[in-house]
Amino acid sequence: MIDGSWAELKFRDPSRAKELTRALVGVVQSMGRSPVSVMHVCGSHEQAIAKFGLRSAFPRELDVIMGPGCPVCITDVPEVDEAVVLAGQGVRIATYGDMLRVPGTVESLADARAKGARVDVVYSVAHAVELARQSTEDVVFFASGFETTAVATAAVLLRDPPSNFSVLSAHKYIPPVMEIVAEMPQTRVEGFLAAGHAATITGWGIFEPFVERHRLPVVVAGFEPLDILAGLVSLAEVIREGTPRVVNAYPRCVTREGNRAAQETLWSVFRPVGGRWRGIAHVPNGNLRLKDEWASFDARKRFDIDLSSLWDYAPATLSQECICGDIMAGISSPSDCPLFGSECVPEKPVGACMVSSEGTCKIWHEYGGLPDRTGVLA
Amino acid sequence: MDGLNATVDFFGVRRTIRLDVVDEPVSPGDYILNHVGFAIRRIPEEEIGETLALYEQLLREAESDIMAADVRGEIEAGRGDGG
């Protein structure tokens, strides 16, 4: 890449942002009702909305809900437990940094590491493979993330990794959970803002059957402030028109067919199976697991992971009050949670939404969803 | 570029990324979309212009709709002059 500054400026141009915001206010207010509720399903969208202060520019009538778009947050407790137990058995674990502090039944990986387990944080799965290459001992990559991230995991398996490398997959597949949210009886969602990265892989065509089934529009949007504003203007227009369809508001990255090479990579290694998403529901076809032909690289097949050793302990009581599930389903906000900002803070998270940099609670906490009283009083 | 590895400049930070699953062949100077250390899309320069054109179109549509809505509102309120 030569010099990215011009591209950055174009997608963050304040005067263009103002115009788009004005358009958004105009379209939403012309509907003459409140609230108009839309959901995005991507932690990166929420990060950008918070970082650039976009929410304060949204019209009052528009409710932009963050759905189950944080892969760390929806990693289920038993999945974390599997990694914690493996680490406790002396197996070296490599994982993305966000996964370290996600609470399991009793411990997080950070707790296990404090007690002497070997847990490496990696930026890329390619780095985890390197760790295995430099060693003779087993290295298990605890793999989280949606289909976009699963493509990377699949890619390293297709490149002849060393035999001491294996994968503990907690990868998730987004399209099925949109069905779940659309079918929730309490849902107020009138349209979805779909994540540009995932759609870069799958293509926008994948949302057409969803729109057909649920009569809810889907707009694919990128992650720069202007991308998000443009996506919301487009979504509000389609809602106002009342003829649901898929709109691609991220044409520089997303095509109808998507990235076929990446799709082939993904589906040659993974298969979708049903499973629980933390706090949400059992999601049919929502989990990505290694296909049988990859059994020798599947940590669940290679190791005897005995979770029962954890279950002698009583579950933490605070976690039962956690409302992460309702927050991710768009039914509640962090400010509705009695733990938010008091018992549950980023330094001492109760729920996974306070752990991940893509979690709603962590983002709200970081960017002032709740006033920082200590700062005010000091 | 070195086989399936490439050095990418992310607004000043240099990082090695993998090219296993990029949708089209890339060459030095190209823009890419990165995800967890893997290029998942070569971004053709002309399509950056396409996105900017999309913003313009959205603005034009919203603008004319708002004006139309204003006129409709005025007519309903009995203030429209029909012209």
C-alpha cells in the first residue's frame, strides 16, 4: 500500500458526514413515528459508532441496536471450559487476546494462566501455527470468531500445518442467528445492518432468502463513519418504502457472489452444526465445527477433555443476574443491567459483553454510556 | 511480497499478512481488506470512486424525498398552493 491517508479522509470527511446525518434525520422523521428500530450484527460497527460519536448524531426516533455481533460474547461457557480444562491438563493454548478473560464456569483462560497454564495470545492463526512449528509439543488454537475469521483458520489447515497443531473451534456462523432474532416474539427490529467483512466472504446474495422469509430489509455496510451513516440512510429509506430488499452499501468490498476462494476454503474444512450461543439461544447451524476428514487436527477428537472436573464447583452467583443475552437480542440496554458499571466493569467483568473490545457493555463503558463519576468528582 | 506473505502498510504500521484467500491476485501498491492477518479482498481503486458516488446518490434521493414529504405535509395541512 502506498499512502492510505487520502482513502481515510474520503471515508471520514466531516462535511460529508454532516450531510449524511442530515439525510438520515430527514428520512427517519418523515416516517412520523418512533422508535424506528434497526439492528446491526457486528462489534466493529458498534466500535465505530462509539468511537466517532455517531449515536449522538442519530435522530431521536432511530434506535440502533447492537445484536449478537460480538463473537467473543456469544462463545458459550462450555466452550471456554474446554479450553480451560485443556490448559489445566498442561496443553499449550494459543488464542486471540479477547478470549483470555471470558468467564467459563469457574475460570477464564487468564485465571488458568495465572495458575501456571501456558496460554499464548496471537494476532493471527498463522502465528499459532508458527508456535507449533518451533516446538515438538502440542499447540491447540482456541478459535473464536464468525465466518470471516473461520476462513483464516481453514486456510492454515489447508496449508499442511505441523502434526502437533490442532484447533478447538468456537467459530460461529451469523446468518442463522439473524433468523433467531427475527423470530423472537419480543423483537422490535425492522431491518438489519449486515457486517461488511462477513459479506465480503459470503456475498450479499446470501441475505435474499432471509429477506423473503421475514419481510425485513438487510443493508450491507462497511466500517468507516461514512459507510455506517450511508448504510443507515439506505436502511431507513427501504423501511420507509415498505418493500424489503437487500441493499449493498459497501460496493468497494462486497459483491453479490462474495469471495468464492474464501467460501471454498471455509466449507472444505468446516461444517455448520447447531449449538448454544451464550445468552441467546440454541442456534440451528450456528456453530462451525471441523469436518470429519480433519479429525486429526480437531482438538475435541485428539484430546480427552473432561469437563466434569469443573462442575464440582457452584456457579458464580453474580453471573446469574447478567443480562448479556437480552442485550444482544436487542431487548435491553447495558443501562438496564443492575451490574453494569458497578459489580461489572472491564477490570472485573461478570459477563462476556464486558470483556471483549467488541462487547456492547465494554464499548458503552469505555465511551461513556454511563458517566464516569470518579472522573467528575476528582 | 514473498509467496503467500505480503507486507502491508496500515496507515503507517507495517505488518505481514497472508494472501491465501484473497479474491484476486494482488501486486505491490494494491489496497486490501485485512481480517485477522489475512487479506480477504483486493480493493480496486475505481471502486473507491463507486462508493463515493453511492453517497452522492443517497444524498440526492434523501434530499428529494424530504422535499416531497414537506410538500405532501403542506398539502395535507391545507397550505399547499398546488404549484
